[in-house]
Amino acid sequence: MTRTVALLIALLGAAACDAEPERRFPSPPGPSPFVPPPPPPAPPPPPVVVRSITLGEVVNDRTKGDERHFMLTAPSAGTLITTLTWDPDWTSTLLKLRVKDVESTGLCCPWSPVVGRSPAARGEQILIVVSVGGSDWIPDDPFVLTTAME
């Protein structure tokens, strides 16, 4: 009988141990995968500066490694003649001239001047763009831009 009582106490003790809520420490989290933060947004491009010019004005400017924009209002109807001049021997750079979305470049040595011809209506606003025509190691090339009407 003592055995039975001892067995009964052991079984009750075991049952009581199973009845208690388990007390486990939470396991540490596993290594989380590294997720790099998103890259910062690209800065907006600088605003395009458009300089107003008049017919016959002699514009002395520099490329500065970017496009230079000029706006001319045609004083009369006719053909606008735009002339871009620079010293390609000194700057080692080729320049391009764009008048009303028509691009002109020098065809061969001496590369300068580049002349653009475009029909124009009286009062029409004409965008003229001067840009570098290739790689430019010295982005500060002087040029002269002139306009005339025929």
C-alpha cells in the first residue's frame, strides 16, 4: 500500500507539473536580413535659364559645360540667320547651334562658324540653343552669337 500511495503521489505530482503553464523564455530572434535604406531621390535638374536677345545683338557668352538658351522675338517676317563663332583651336571643342529644333554643326575644319537659317514670322518667339558637340575637357568655352534677318 505504501507503494501505491507513493506511486499515486508521484503521478499526482507529475500531473500537477503538466498542468502548470509552461514558463519558457522567448528565444532570441534570428538574424534579420539587412535591408539597405532606399537611395535618396535624385536632385532636380537645374532650371533652364533663357536669356532674351534682340535681332543684331552681339552675344558674348561661355558654354560652362551646359546648354545656353536664348529667346529672340522676330521683328519682321523673313529668314533668320544665326551665326555661332568660336575658336576651336583654342578651346579644342566643337559647338552645336539649334534654332527652332533644327540643329547645325560645323562640317569640317575649321568647324567655326556654324550658320543656322530658319524662316520666321513677325512676332514669332524663336529659341536658339548653343551646346557642346562632344566631350569638353574645359567646360568654359567662349563663343559669339549673332543674328540677322534677310
